[in-house]
Amino acid sequence: MTVPAGFDELIHPPTRLGLMALLAATEWAEFSFLKESMELTDSALSKQVSTLSEAGYAEIRKEGAGRRRHTLVSLTPQGRKAFDGHVEALRQLVNRAPSVSAAGAGPRETR
């Protein structure tokens, strides 16, 4: 089976895919919100955000000073395009899969 156009190996791991999905739903997200939502440690989230940033998929902005300093993360236009393309590629893969009845297997009996 060939991989559809738009499938992105960088986005595909579950943690990055979840992070991209959260970022796609908002203009900017606070690091603390992402950390809590993804149930990641600071260092694990930082690594994932850095990977996306290095690929040009995310932008990192720091605001405030001292204890009031906040880190914000946003998808870049390139990141949004990559995420949309990856989601479409996943849809294509799912739609290619035969349905259970088309594959000749009927529903399982339960006892």
C-alpha cells in the first residue's frame, strides 16, 4: 500500500500529532495548557515543541518577565498546511480500508 501524499512522518507520532491538533484549534496556546492537556513533563513537551519549531511548524513566543513569564506556542502557516495535509492523508488511508462486510467477515457472535 502506498502512503498518500501529505503523510508527514514528523507529525505522525502520537504525542506530536496530539500537540499539532491542539495547536490547530487555537491561534496561540500557553505552554502550561499544552503540558496539562498532553500530560507531559516540561522537558518532554519542550523537546516536542522544539522539534516542531526546528521543522518550521511551530513558533515559540515568550512574554512577560520574572515569575509572570509565559511561553506561547502557535502553528506557523507551514505547520497548519502540514497538519491539514497529514489529516487528509490519514483520512485517505482509513477510507481505503475495506469494511468488515466487504472483506467477507461477518459480525462476531457474542455469548
